[in-house]
Amino acid sequence: KAACVRHLGCLLLLFVSGCDCAGDPALYGDGGEPLFDGAPPPIEGLVSMRIEPADARLVVEGGVQATQTYTAIGAFEDGTEADVTRRVSWGLRSLRRLGTFRANVFTTGTSVGGRGVVEATAGDVYAETSVTVQLRQTVSVPPADGAPIPDEPGALFGGPDDPARAPTLVYPNDGVVLPPNLGRVEVHWLRGSEANTLFEVAFENDLTDVRAHVRCERPEGVREDGCVWEPAGAQWTWIADTNAGGAPLRVTVRGTDDEGSAVGASSAFEMRFGRDPLSGTIYYWTVSEGGRIMRYDFGAGADAAERVMGPELAENGRCVGCHALSRDGRKLVGSVGGQNRGGMILMDLESFTPVFNASSDDDHILQFAAFAPDGDSLVGVYGDDTGREGFGDLFLFDTRCDAASLDTCGQQTGRI
């Protein structure tokens, strides 16, 4: 009590001027707002600091933020230690998306986990410690039709283990590495026992515990015991942003019935996410709608794949299959008609129009092709119908296709 009376004048001064009793400026107001600009000022006589607690581990569960209050302990030239928490600046280095600081209180976000570095600074004295945030999320995905998901489905997976009920995980491939901005990936599995009516798809590692409870659903054309579920949107963010550039995720599928009488578990696959987003476009062939070439810009929406070339461009309405893209992404060549045919369409991807089209009679021009590095020429091989003369020869084509060369665009210029 005597100390409180003795320092009453100092406390009044602190209230008025924002300074502490040692004459150092207070760096944060009562609400945690910073009261300084630029680098934090030094603390006289401070030689080192430590942060408590060290290496904290927080859990974000069910979309609820987690908080951690930190303390900075300073060591001084005279051998003493003191609490300097309010006299240092606080921040998070590396994964800033993990959360934010308000004074010495760290608050996580709700959608990602990860590892970061907490740092405290006063003048040129610096201290750091790690912080780990684990993300735990569970989601129930009602089926498009059929029985809804039971209440509290996770409790149904506590039954006895029955290997005979184990689903078989099929896709994505074990060990796959995906760009974090792909935005979606399907998980495929075989249901195992016909008694399995409810499934748990889990993504797990030190930073992640994400589980989805789903029914066995599949698009048309998939075998009857095949099941497909696609994490997208928030579910993709949970697994991809948390683990970009980090350790692999274990992917498993468990199956049970609506009473939880027994549980079967698949073997585990591993999935990794690259550190950086992938920019650019992928071109691919699909058998749907008669065989066509599609393109997808990484980071685009789930339904943003764009039709590039298909039977509607072929003069005979046949499928477009094997294809090649120029290195600069401006030209695409496709083979038309399938095996033993080999028509050819050359596409200008800037104007999105065919500049050469020899497909009406399946002219046996090429099945496989590659552009020169500059995109101005093409080599192709027909390679089908071994009884046809020159089936294995290499043919050279002019693909400049600018205003000065349209007369020779797509024409053969040589043969090897």
C-alpha cells in the first residue's frame, strides 16, 4: 500500500502523458492500439529478451478463433530482469495469414492453420519464438438425394474395427503434389461392404484435422460401388492454404452404417501442396460431347473450364483428340477423326479461330505433333495404318500464319 501511495504522482503522469514510471514511452494504449510510428524505441540498459510462453500451440476448432497472450521478459545490464511487455513491439513473421497481434495478444484466423514466428522488438534488441496453429474442422455434406446425414455423425465412427468393411481409396494418386490455387480435387473410393452407408473422408497431419461426413454419391457413368466427393471452397482453403509448401496430408476414408455398428478404414494416401500458386493454363482432352479440347486457367472457378476445339470445328463433325500447344501459348494443333484418320485443325488462340482445317476427308496428315520453340513451324507424324505409304515419316508444316504467310499457313514444307 505504501508503494501505491508513493507512486500515485507517477501513475497520474502516466494517465495524462502516456509514459511509464521509468520515463520510457508506452507503446500501446489500454485497448491495445499502437502509440508509436516506425521502429520501436530502445529500452535503456536492455541487453536481451525472452518471450513467454515459448513455442505455443493453439487449436482453431469449428471456426472459433484462438488467442494467446504473450509476455516479454527483459534482461538488463545490471543483471536484473523485468517485464517489458508493454514497452516492445509485437508481430508475426512468416505466415502472417495465421492471425494478428493487438499489443501482446495474438488472435488466430478461422480458416487456416500453420506455423509462424512471434517476435518482440525494442530498439536493436530482438526475441522470437515459434507458434503452431492446428486447424480442426468437421463438415456434413448432405447428398443431392437420398438419406440426409445423421446428427453428430462423428460419433458413429467410434464402433469396433471391421477390416471387411474397409473402403478402398482410389484417387487422388498417392504422393500427388497439387498447386494451392487449383481450388478443387475429387476424392474417389470404392465403398467396400454394402453395409456401409456413411463415410468419413479425413485429411490429417500435425497442422490439420479436417473431416467430411458424406454419402456415397457418383456422377453418371461411374461404377455402382464407386463414390466421389470433392472438397472445394472453404474446404479446399482448410487443407490447401494450411499446408502450402508444408508436410504431406494423410488422406483416409472410413465407412460405417447409420447405427455405427462397425467401422472399416481404408489405407492412407499422401497428398502435398506446392508452396506457390501455379499461374497459367492447362489444355486437356476429354471424351465428353464427342471428344474435345478444353482449357482451364489455374485459380479460376470450379466451372470455368473453356471449350477450345471440338467436333463442331471439324468439317466432318468427327472428334478432336491428340493435340499440341506452341510454347508461347498462341497456337494449338489437333488431330481429327481418331485412329487411321488423322485430319488436322490449326487454331489461333488469340483470335480463337481455326486458321487451317483439313478434316473433311480425314486427310491422313498427322496424329501427333510438336511445335518448334518459336511456334513458326510444326513437325507431325501420321503413324497409323501401317500399310499406307509414308505412315512413319515426319512432315514439316508452316505455322507462321501471319498476314504475310496465310497462303502457306498449315501447308507442308518438307518431309523427313
